[in-house]
Amino acid sequence: MDRKLVDPSKIKYYTDASWTGTLVYRDVFPADKLSEIDPNNVAFEGLVMFCGKGKHIVSYPVSRGTMINVAAIISDKQKIGTPFEGRWVSEVSREEVEKAFQDFEPAARNLLKCFEIPSRWALHVINELPLSACDRVALIGDACHAMEPHLGAGAGQAMEDAFVLGRLLAHPLTTLSNVSTALKAYQDVRLPFAQFVARESERNGYLMSLDAHGYCDADRGNGEPLDFLKGKILRRGGLGRRG
């Protein structure tokens, strides 16, 4: 291994997952449960985001509209890279979730009232690696670029890894003697782009939590108009009309 690329003193930094300072509360519940308490809730219309400072909620119907999937996210930049105490994934009470978002609008709070068995995920990622292939060994997917979910692109990046790697290994010119060259080509094509997607996903998360550098009040004093931020979030998320 080239020590110019991999600093031996950083092996633990590269191999250990790093906490993002983000907690995600998740649950899936019957749509009828929400209909009983809030029949006109915007969540029935499709994908919807509720954005607040340091927090946001993403919701959308699944199973042909019979179930509602919800992720309620809290981010704290001060905790990035710090150790997370406790289990990374655990069941929590509905009261814990409701308390964390008690200052959100009624439609959002009603979603959380429907939680049945909420789970809390301490979101961890892989720090950017200097390489993803060495000799005849290659890493793909979350093993080399585990990312935050704010672009919904993590699984897609793993599939692109597999596609490129598969095409290179199956190419008629690839032999056992030059397989390391094929893996290096895979690395050069895929790693920079996957890491770019990971950075953009992180940025999107902060944008949805109204905490992105250059767009939110902490950076510009008087703050950006909410309509501007809404448009930015919708464009980056590839969304149409949303509540």
C-alpha cells in the first residue's frame, strides 16, 4: 500500500464509522390511524417535508397509500465526529419523539402522534477514504462511502459501484494478471463521484434543517426569505409541489 496515499496513523479514522451528530426517529404506521385524527393532513398527498431549525421531518405514503412512512431528523453540528453513547439503533417511546418536535406545526405533530413502535437511529457514515481498491481487493457501497440519507442515493451509489466493477471484471481484456489495473480504473471512476454524492447529501440535510452554510440566518445575519429557502430545498430534492 502506498503510504503517500494512506497515512498509517489514520487507519482508525478510515475504518471506524463516524457519528454525524444526527438522530433519526423512524416509524411506519397505517394511514387510517392518521385519517382518524387529521383526515386532511398534507402527508396523504405524497412526499412532504416539514423544515425547522436543526430539525426536519420527511413523510410519504407507501403500500399503495395504506401506510405512512415517517423520518423525523435532529442534527447537531457540534456533535459531528464525537462518540455516540449507547446503541446506534434502539426503540424509543412516542413521547420522546413528540417532545423533540413539540414546536412544529399541528400537521407534523399529528404524524408523530401516530407512531406505534418508533426507533431511533444514530446516523453514522464512513469518513472519506483515499482509495477503494488495492492490489486485488476492492470495496463497494457502504464499505467505502456510507452516506447520509438526505438524497435517497446511498443504495443507488452501491448499485453503480457494482455495475462498473462488474463490467470491468467481465471485460475480455481483463485477466488475472491485470485485475489490479481494472480495480484501479473502478476506483478512479466511482470513488470521487460517490464521495461527491455523500457531501451533497450531507449538505441537503443541513439545508432541510435550515442550517446550511450560505443559506440560513446564522450565516447572513438577517436570514434568507423563507420562499427562497423553500425553492432551494425543492430544487435540490427534485420535488414538485409540496406542503
